[in-house]
Amino acid sequence: MVLAAARPSVHPRTGIYQFRKVVPERLRALIGKREVKISLGTKDPATARRLHAEVAARVDADWAERELAAAMGQTPPKTLSVQEIEALAGRLYHSHMSRYGDDPVDRDYWLGKLGQAQAVLMPASEPSRRPFGASFAFTPPSMAARLVGGRVSEMLDLLELRIDQQSLSRLHMAATRALAQAYRELAKRASGDLSPDPDAGRFPALANMEKGRAALTPVPWREVHQAYLADVKPAASSIKRQTGVLVAFFSFLGHDDMRLVSEADAERWIEHRLTLVSPRTVRDADMAHPKTLFIWAKRKKRVGHQPFENAKVTVPDEAILRDREFDQDEAERILAATRLPRTKNLTDEGLAARRWIPWILCYTGARVNEVSQARAEDVQERKSRNGEKVWCIRLTPEAGTIKNGKARWVALHPDLLDQGFIDYVKAREGRHLFYDPSRRRDGSDANPQYKKVGESLAHWVRNTVGITDTGVDPNHGWRHLFRSSLLAAGIQEQIIDRIDGHASKTVGQSYGTAWPEVMLAAISKIPAYRVEELK
């Protein structure tokens, strides 16, 4: 016989009062059962009556929400199975262990956390010892909600999962048990006992879900990242930088599931990195790379949120103590050093890189890797409108990488021709100008040989030539100097953009090209350096 909903009943075996209510026939398809039974966790009649009223109100509200959702064509709250509840609790356990397990540090801290959890769990198993027993606010589910409710709500939001009140109460209790297990294990590890948790495998997986339930399958970031790379096709160097940041980010979180990353996680990551590197690095790398992946994943419906959406990093203005271009003395010292004798262990290509690349950068404003990757076939004569031929170098992604992915021709300064650069090019026919692929020992697409050529050149400028002022880049300083030189000569910015590969300021300015004779006339405005006269 089913007792009236207005009164608690006693469980025949345990003697503990419970709430029982018959589900109206119109709601049975939504609720999935004919009757609900919820333990009140007490043997005290007065306490049971108070708790019964609280639970009745909660159940009525839940049923009303389900009925309204069905009427509006919405998905009603889910009722979770025991397996699903324990699997969700297991996520919290594993996340906590992954985050703190390698270095739990303070045993007393974890014992304190364990005590808080046990204060919830003990009255759940021993109703007669419940603290403050006169109020529903101090029932185990309510205490568990206060202890772990924030973590549970955040997890459910990330999983886009809406569950009913009964499932939520059970999940709060399961989460409390799972975290108590984690706290106990962390206290053990902090004491020096690093043996595995024998109960770590008790949590079930959620690989197979019942039809109609929310998809709780994890979204591993590496799988999403591979799909992102296949779609976007970034440069190898960009892939290397992005992958490194993503590995560090998810290692910091202690899991690889993109669905579990919250805004709080993003903020914690940013705060952590700000203690180690500059705000600019945090903004442009540590925050930018995971943010980019989440934006793409959300657009492709891989995840339903973007945790870095509201994250911001303030980069203070830095004091600028000098111009970013070489001054005249620095430029002449570098160019003069290109004539220095060959040093021990320097290859033919390495000697050529030191001899010619600084001059090419000086007279073209190119980026160092655009030049270091060049092949002999990229240096050709091109016919001008008046029929004369102009020696040019082609800077092309076909040879390696170009920042904007667009190839361009750049006229060569007459001084380069006078110094014999074309003779060197002809001697390298069919080969790269400044490195030999057959000498490759290691490296990768993300760190190719031509990039190492540029790095070696920068090291030489700093350590051999002695340009140690960090306010100027040892290779990029030429690019700034080149632009200043042409602006000083009255060359139009649009022409300079065509030569050095800068993006045009407007769509209109992006139309057209700079002909060989136009580029030659502009570049020839740079006076030839006479470094042979330097001592």
C-alpha cells in the first residue's frame, strides 16, 4: 500500500523514513516510473516530517519543470543512472588527482579537506549522528551541495547536461565521496607514500550512453587539434609553437578533455603563466593558442563553449630606448665583418650566408628566412618595360615559408652585382644558396635548416660582430633600416610595401605590382656601402 504523499513512511527493513509519491499517469512517460521513493535519512519522526515537506516541494517543482519543458518542445531534465552518477563523480576524482597528485605538498591541508567531506558522509551513513539534526539545511545532500555544488554545476554546464533534482542530490553525494577519496590519497602521497590508489578504478566510464541521454563522451584536445590543423593548415613553425602551449596548458589542468575546461581554468592558467613570463608572452602565446583552438572547435560544434572568451591580459607599455633599426655604425660594422676570413668548421654554405645575407637584407628589406631559404633558380633576370633586364630575387613560399604566403620578386641593388653575387649564384646552380639539405642531421618542418641559418647569423652578429644592444634585432634591424632609407629618399610607401612584403593599408593599395625597373630605381636610392675603407 502506498502511503499518502503528505506523510513520510518507514522503510520496513531499515526503519529510516522515506518520501514516496505516486507519479500521475500523465507524467509517467516523462518521469519514467510509476512511483518515486527518496530516503529522508532519519529515524526521528519530527525531523522526517520537516524533511518530507522539503522533498515534496522539490519533487513537485521538478515534475512541473518537466511538464512545462515537454509542452514547449524542450528536452526535459535527465534522470541519471547510478553508473552515470559515479562516472561523473569519477571525473572530479581523476581531475583532482591529475592536478595535484604529482606534488600534493601539504598533508595537513588535505586532511582538513577530508574532514569536511567526512562531516557530510558520516551522517549519511549514520542518521542518528547527524549534526544540527533539526533542519533540512543540514541534511547530507544539502551539506554536500554546499561543499561540492560549485564543481558539480561547472561540470554539468561544460557537459551541457541538465539533470533532475533527485539526480543532482545523488550526484552531490557521489562527488563528495569521490573527492574524499582524492583527499585521502593526496594526504597519503604528501606523507611520502606514492603507491597507487587501489580504488582508483572503481569509477565507470561513459563510453556507452543510453539512447536519448546527453553525450558525455570526452573531447580529447589532441584529436580536435589534428582536425584543426587539417582544416586551417598553419605553417610548421606555428604548429610547433601552438602544440607546445597546448601540451603545457592541458598538463596544467591535469586532463585532456576540452569539454571540462572552464573560464576559471582559463583564469588560473593565465595567472600561473604571468608568474613565469612576460604579459606579452602570455597574451600572444599562452592565451592566444588555446583560445584559437576553442574558437575553431566551437564553430565546428566540437564543444559548446569558449572558456577564454572573457579572458584579458593587460600588456603595459614598454619603454623604448632606441629605434629598432641599425644605426650607421652598426650597419657598417656588420657589413665589414662579412669580409672576415673563414673560421674553423664553417661550411661553404655557412661562409656564403655570412658573406651575402646581410647585404641582401640591407638592400631588399626582406625577412632573414625569406632569403636563407632561397635557391639559385630564384635569382633571375627579368625584362623591364624598356626592354632592359633587371636582376631580381624571388622570395617564395615554394622554397620554404613567406609570412603572408605570397611570393614576390625584388630587384637587386647594383652594389650586389658589383660585388659578384651573381657569380656566386651561378656557382650554386641547381642547389640552395645558403645551406645543403644533405647535411641535415636533425630538425623538423617546424625548425628547418634555413631557419637555423638565420639563427646562426643572429648569433654571429651578437657574439662575433658585437652588436649586443637588445633594442635592435640582429637580423630584423635591416628591415627597419631599409624602410627608413627609402622613406628618406622620397619613395612612395605603396612601392616600399611591394618590395619588403608589408600588407597594404587598403584594398585599393593592394592592386597592381611594382615592375622591375620601378623597384630598381627605388632600391638604387640607397647609397652603396663602402666598407672596404673601414679599419
